[in-house]
Amino acid sequence: MWSHRTVRSAAAFVILIAAGCQADRTSQGDGDRPHLAQSGSMGETGDKAASGMTLTATLLGPTGEKLVPPTPDGAIDADEAIVQVDVKGIDLIDPAKTGEKPAPGQGHLHYRVDRQPVIATTATKLSFHELGPGPHTIEVMLAANDHSPLGPMATLRVNSGEAPKRTTGAETMTKNNPGAAQNATLKAHLVDKDAKAVKRAATVEVDVMGIQLGEPEAAGKESFAAVAHLHYRVDQGVVIATTEKKLSFHDLEIGPHTITVALAAQDHTLLGPKETLELNVPDSASAGH
């Protein structure tokens, strides 16, 4: 956990990139940046929509303090990464509500840890756990309704050690809040599973009953608090902690995948309710939309 790592500073780690940077990045090629659409697919609508947009990404500590690296391109020492995003000049909208058709002034966020699948969501805060030892890069960018890049993008860097061991928190919650522990249920399903798999994507929708979803920082770190959140995980990748009941994953590799969703207590121990979803990305799948 954060408590046994040294954070070098408590000032803001902020990267602000204006939309005009897109032309320079495009000329450099795709590289390691999140890019779902094929070259040129953003088109005139995307260019116009990106005008005046900005994106700021910040790493937070466990109590909400802002963290800063030792140098502008340096890394924070932490075993877990809490990312807070602020955007201006755009309305964040679930692309499914628009039929994934681009529209001026509309978009959503793409998060990516290292080369793992892109996470598409309107959530401006996600926490990443079990990063694994070593350096990690977290990229956040604005995307149009069709998932093409709009330009504004931020890069955060984290150096992680061994992840803390997680155990089930069900026994502790049962002792302190027996009703919350016994009544909590979770159901999850894949939306348009086969159609999205052909596009190397998956969308998970979750329904939670019997317990309130809330931010860990808002309720404290006690595992017995009668508030929970969700842990998503694609294969053996990072754990994504959030209260969002819908997440989409893109740029999945060809082949079988497992997505797990679990209820977690405020200290991130698992509470018991869990769903395991399986899908297969066919050989004929394309990266574009």
C-alpha cells in the first residue's frame, strides 16, 4: 500500500497538453500511444471538436493529496496509482448513447497502463492496483464518440514495488456490518459480446444490490465500512478500482480473454461477490471501428 512507500512530494503532478499537439504526435506515428482508429479516421469533425479542449491528469495519494515527480518527466514511487483527470471544452458522454458517431464538443476518456487494453469511460477518476514491480506508464487521452483521438493527452509515470497482499474482507465486514455483507450481490454481463469482439473490444455492465458504492477515500480505509466499490481485471492485468458500473476495453489481443468483476471493501479487500466473463477475439478481428 501507499503507507509503506515514500512519496517524494505533495505538490501537483500536472501535465497539460493543448489540442494543437495532435499534429505533432500524428507525424511521429502511433508509437506506444493509445490509438484505436486508423490513420485519418478522425476527420474534419474530430479536428473541429478538439479545438480549445484541454486535459489535465494528476496522480493522487491515498488521502487525496496531489503528488509530483522529482523531475517533469520523472516517476512517482508508489505501489498503486490513483489518477484524477480534469477536462475543459468538451462534454464527456458515453459513446454508446450516440451510436459511436462523432459530434462536435462530445467525447470520453481513454486510459492505458503500459501496453494493456485501453479503458474507455467517462469516469474522471480511476485507481490502478497490482501494477507489479518496475516502471509503469499511464496514458490518458480524449477520444471522440467513435474512439478516434481528439488530441489532448497526458502521460504519468509510476515506479512500483511488490503489490500488497489482498485477502477477503467478508469476515471483517460481517462482524461489523452483517447486513451489508450478507445482502451484497453482483451481476455482470458483456454487452453485444460477439459484435464487439470482432472489433477487439468488450463492454462490461454491472448491477450491484444490497450495498452502496462509494469512493474508498470518501469513506476511509476500514474494510468494515458499509460502502464498497468495484474491481475490474482483464486477464492478469492491473486491477481497476472504480465505482463505475460500466467499462469498455479496446485493443484486445486476438484470442481468449477473461474479465473479472468483484466487490471490494474500502481497503480493497475482496468481499466475496464476483463475476467472471469470457470472450474470444477472432483472428479476423480488426482494430478499427
